[in-house]
Amino acid sequence: MRRFGTDPVTGYKPGGRSGLALGRLLNTFSTNGDERHTYDAGTRLKELSQRLWWFIALRWLFTGGCLALALVARLQLMPAPIDYRFLLVTGVFLGATNLLFTRLMKSFTRGGLNTRGIRVLVIVQTLTDFMAISLVSYALGGVETPVIVLFLGEIILVTLFCKRAISLVMALVGAFFAVLPVVLEYTGVIPALSLYNPSYKAALSSDLHFALSYIVGVTVVFLYFWYLVSEITTSLRLREHQLEKTYNKLMLLDREKTQATLRATHELKAPLAAINSYVYALRDGYAGEISDKGRQALERIGDRADLLMKKVVDIIQLSNIKTLVLKRAHLTALNLTEVLAGEVKEAQVLGKRRNIRIVNQAHGAPAYHICGSHEHLRTLISNLLRNAITYSEDNFSVEVSLQGKRDRVTLSIQDHGIGIPEKNLDRIFEEHFRSNNAVAHNPNGTGLGLPVIKEVARLHHAVIRVSSELDKGTRFDVTFHLIHPNQNEDAKNGQSSNHRR
């Protein structure tokens, strides 16, 4: 069974207040001061929010590593003597701070966001990591082990998140914490710890030339590493900025094309209606008797005009739904079971012409309340049922069911028709696309029914899944979020908590 993507059809809400706010927030982490970017709220939000949580996940891994190493050292299973208390303190410190950071991140992504607060949070996270790595480096012998390279990973992360000037300062701060154990050992503030040769390490720690060389070397390496990473990220951001500008231009051209198409279809609607009225008048004899051949010609003209009118109506409907804003959709609490029953009755009349039975397995099902637009929900169900009937073989059946589970309900429509070739499943929601077997079975289709379904699903934050087997049938599953009937007021505002899950 195939799930369609990460766009709004899947239930992802890029247009929400928290989504746009987080997108603007993360923009401040990902650009230099002189860059002005225009971001797509969907892909940018998803990518950068994952970076934030990845940052926290890495700290959990480091926390677990410190605690595990402390346990091994406490059991004296290490080949070299290690004071487990340093590792234990580091692990507890990281775990406690990461619990706080996780809680703060959840609160920051739940509603209105404080941009400055999250920027400070990321910097504080980096500083706590620097302190933790410095303590672990000291516990493991400092210059005797390569623990210092962990600072470089933190520099990469802070360079990805912050402006270049801030990342430079953080790289210098990282160098300070990296050399701090050596400085303190040289000045005698703390004893020199060694895993291999304590006397040699003590002599080395008291050598001024070694201490100065180490400080300068680490600082130069850190700055060089920061420079390389910042240059690469800056170059990538510039390329990304160019791609985004091009993407925005393409989107603008696409909107202009859609508006031009919509204007043209509106202008065609009136002449087509006039043609139809004249054709019907001639066919019904209001302009005098006509020959059989003339009547046949009129019937063909009428059929073609009806088909063209249907395409015009579908284009207008699709354009209207695509440009519909959530607040103007008149969302209310609806009984999906009730709406489905009404559409099934109408489809049963349509199916009788070809002896196709519409079996409503949801008859008698409990009331499933969802937040939706009654008009557009009827359009979605009606289009699915009409498609099932159109592409079914005569004398077969179409099964309709509702399956509730926790906070969701799934509407399923199964036909036993021509099916969809596997290679075409990725394209069935494209406008005007029709597979070859669909065209052969029904030449008069518009290829706009499924795009309309996709847009209605987006409007309702629903998930569409499709499974099909050639010459055996197709199943559409549409999953909605359930709400409690008394959430009607929230539903009207399009702010039901179920929609943000």
C-alpha cells in the first residue's frame, strides 16, 4: 500500500502559525546577515527542524556513552586506569541539561515561538557540550587521547545553525575549552592525569613550550577547520538561495498560468452553456423538424459540448480548491458516517445502469466526527465513488467501509475494475494524467477527478493511500483525524488540536 508523500496530503501542516514561525526562526540560524532568503514553508521547515532535534539526539548518544564508560571504569574493566567520577558527573550533567533542552524545544514548537530564546538555547547547548567534552578529555588523559576531535563536530553544528560571526566566536570558545585542561595542568590548578605514563605526562604538563605550542596549534586547527566549514556552508547557502529564487519565479509563473487558465475557462463557460441550450432546442423540435442525420449530428454536438463543459467545471473546481484558504473553508464538526451514507445512496442510483452494486459496509457504524467542509467532503467521496463505478466491470460490486482506530478514521473504497498499472501509481494525482488502460476504458475522462480529491484531502489534513492490481481492482484509503463533537468551535477556526498532531 502506497502513502503519498510529505506534502499537505499526508497531514503535514506547513501553513500553520507554528510552522511559519519556526520557518522564520530557523532562517535566522541558516543565513548570513547580508542574505535575504525567501523560503518555502514546507521543505525548509522540515529540514531545519530535523537538524534541531538531531542536535539533541546526538547529546543523548554522548550522554549514554559517558554513563556506559563510567560503569566500565567503575568495574575496573578498562585496560588503563580512569577515574569514573568524571565520566559519571559528565553523563549526569548532560542528561539533566538535555531533558531541559528537550522540554524547551517541545514548548517552542508548540505555538508562538521566541526567536531570540531558541537562538540562545542552541548556543547554550553548544557551550554545555564544550564543557562536557573538556571534562571528558581531561579524565581520559588530555593530549594522550583523541577526544579533542569531538570539538570539531560541535563546530560543524554551530556553523550550520548560526551566522558566520557567531560561529567564529563559538569556534574560539571551543578552542578555549579544548586547551583549558592543559593550561590548568601547567599552572598546577589540577593534577596531570595520565592513562599510560604519569611521570612523563607530569613533566610534559610543566613544560611551557609544550603548553604554548599546544594552545597555538589547537587554536589554529580549530580556526582553519571553522573556515573550511563556513566557506562550504556559505557556498551551499548561496547556491540554495539561487535555487530558491528560481523556484519562486517558477511558482509565480505557475500561478499566473493557473489564473490565465481559470479566466479562460470562466470565459468559455457561458458560450458553452449557450451552445448546449441551442442544441437542445434544435433537438427537441423548437426550430422545426430535422432529419435523422441532423438529429444524430446534434446529439454528437451535445455530447461533445457536455464533455467540454464538464472539463471546464472540473478546472474551475480544482482551481478554487487549490487556492482556498483554511479559514475560508467553513470547517465544522461533521458526522463522516452520515455524509458517506448520503453519497452512497446517490452512487447506488448511478451504479444501477451497469448493475454495479455499492455495498455500504459502514451502515450501522458509529458516528465518526471529523473537522471538515461538508461541500468539499461530499466532493471527495462522490469523486471516489464515481471513479470506482466508472472503472469497474459490469455486474461487479464496490465496497465502502469506515474503520476507526484511536484518534483517526479511515474511509476505504474498493472496486473490482481495471486497476492501475504499478508504473502509473506515482502519477495518478497529476492534473490531466490518465493511464492508457483508463483512456481505453473511458475515453471521455478529464483526468481532474483525482487531483480534486488530493486537494480536498489537503484541505482536511487527510492521508491518502492507494493500492491497486491490474485487472483486479483498486482500493483508496483516506484517513482523517477524529474530533469530539463539542470541538465544533475549534473546527470552525481550523485550529483543532487533532489537526496539529
